[in-house]
Amino acid sequence: MILFLDLNSFFASVEQQLQPKLRGRPIGIIPNDCDSTCCIAASYEAKHFGVKTGCGIREAHERCPGITLVLARPDEYIKAHHKILEAVDTIYPVQGVYSIDEMSFKLTGPDREIDRARELAMGMKRAIREIAGEYLRCSIGIAPNRMLAKTASNMMKPDGLVVIQRHEIPDRLHALDITDFPGIADGIRNRLHRYGIHTTKQLCSASKQTLRKAWGGVLGEVWYHWLKGDDPHIAATKRRNCGHQHVLAPELREAEKARSVAIRLLHKAAARMRHEGFWCTKLTLNIKPIEAPSWVAYVNLEPCQDTVRLLHHLDQLWKLQPHPFIFCVGVTLGGLVRDSQIEQPLFEQDRKQTNLAHTMDQINRKHGHASIYYGAMHEGKDAAPRRIPFANVPDLDLPDTGGMGAFKQPALKLKQA
Ligand SMILES: [Mg+2]
């Protein structure tokens, strides 16, 4: 499940947060104070009078005579953005940031349960109010993929929370206009009309070929899957491995100390792999000694998500490595297989250990990395700091993860701030 969070009337709300005299009043944010400018955001009080993003200032005054026009302060909006990220990160790791006021979260494991997902959403709203400011409200949508989650976030504003569950698709969508979907604007709507698609019901029951033609390419197929509640960009992911390497500080180059760093790297890679919903079938240990050629060894595995089992195999590999002093160590989990392709572990012990790993991930997500970890990595626990917070799962936006490219093209359009 994806949780999509969209701040309501963001620029205007930030101003109302910073300037209490503006609270509860219709305001419009303008980028400069010349007569020909227009509102780049409007408070809900102004929207009530029909003032919208893009509204010229003369029109804004006509529609809403009492409106206060406020000169935009981009630096303040960026500061607020970071405060909001900080706030929501206390609840759940951010998966993607799409604009200054939009972000998404990938709910995994038990967090996909509807009650738990709602609880997380309410927690985020609360955290934003407490940490970023009581006047900052957001609408949250929860659905099986990002497109539907964003659509859901638009269904109730302000301060909304809308959940679309898989079994409610497509009926729940039928009440929407086709342009209510993010990314369907006039151009695509007109093309859809040419294929006889005027309603969401028709859109949801159109064939893959029709949508492909309407969109003029593979993007139409992506939409076909999105509308069914699938997550095609993930299905297309070509991600084959997940690993980390680390150049060791001089005091950690002795083999035994390097080993604890390797364990830390494994711990980190395994947590990321689980977070992204993969299982590995291969573990590779890579050693670069000082002034000797690299040493590499690997072991093939039954699909595995269990850090304890992986640690055991890492240990076996480590015993084979001959170097007393090591310059750089790398651990790679390879041959990744999707959750959906996995039969759950057969043996009770494996199941327990996999669950334990997921539980440790949750604790570390909530209380910071390495809040709980395996004793063997104690020495190396701080050796490989996260340059980019794990919470951002930065790989998801990099082209080398394969299929995400397909998701990038239809980048959901930022309608308004
Ligand atoms: Mg917004």
C-alpha cells in the first residue's frame, strides 16, 4: 500500500502559520507585486470565494473583495518543507518526495492493514501539527499504488484521509471525473474521447490496447495497471541486487574489526531489501585488501530475508578470506526475487526469524538506525553512516533500479501548491 500525503494550500498555510493575523482569512500568495501577477496559491478561505491558483489579482479582488495578497517567501516554504519531512519521519520513513508539498510512503508488512495504515496517517497529521505548525494541514490518500493514493488524497480536502482498498476497485473510482486522476488533463482527455472513453467507468474497463493507443505508448499500459490497483513500475523492476561497500577508516582495517563493518553492511542491505519487498538468493562478500588484488566469494541461497541466516552465511564466507588487513569491504545481496514470487518459509524457525528481522526493521525505523542490532556488529555499528538517510530510500528514484524509469515519465503533475 502507498500512503500519499499532500499539504493543503501549502504556501498560504505556511504564511498563516507564520503570521497569525492572516489565520482564518482569505489570502492569496503572489510571486511579485506588479499588477499583472497572479495568485500562485490561495488559502481555503479564499478558495471558498472561487479564488484559485492562477487567478489574476484583479479577478481575485473581484471574487473576494476582502482578500489579502501576500508576497511569496520561498525560503520560508522550503524551511517548512524540511520541518514537515522531519515530522513525518518520526512516524514512518519517507519513500519519495515529489514536490515541496507532496510525499509518499510505502507501507509494508503489517502496516498495510487498514487500521494500522489509518493510525499512521493520523500520526503523521499530528506530527506535522506538533513539529511543523498547527496551521499546516494535509490530505492523505492510501491505496494500492501511488497514482490511486494521490487520487485518494484529492478526494477529501482539506485535512482529509481517504483509503481505497483493492476490493473497492474499480467501483469506488466510478464517481470520479476522468480529469480527477492526476496526470489526465485536457490533452489526454480529448484523446480518450476519441476512443469513446468519457467516464471513469469506461476508462476502468478499457482494454490495455485501447489505453496504449490513447496515450500513444507504453504509458497507456501503465495506466491500465494503475487503474486495476497494480503497481506496474514495481513489477517491471529489474533490480537484481542490493548492497553496500565501505572504505574502512585506519582503525577498522584489522580483519576482525572489518568483519563487524561487513556485518553492519549486511544488516543495512538486508533491511533495505526487506523494505523494498525483495528476497535474495545470493550473498557476495567483496574484500579489497591493502596492496593486493580484490577477493570475492559468494554463496547461493534459498530465497532469504532473514538477517540471522544471512549473518551465518557471511560468517562462513568470512572464514575463507585470507587477508589480515582490509581497505574496503562490500556485501551484496543478489538474485533478488519479489515478495509476490515467494512461497513463505516452510519451517517454523525460518518464519520466526524472518518475522524477527521485520520487527527489528520497524524498531529501527521508529527509533533510528541501529537502535537494535546484532551483537556481532557492535564494533562496526557507526562505521558506515548513512550519507543519505535510509528513510528516503533514494535508490527508488535512480535509473539503475530499472523499471522506475517507466514510472518517472508519467510523473504526476503538480497541480498547485
Ligand atoms: Mg498541495
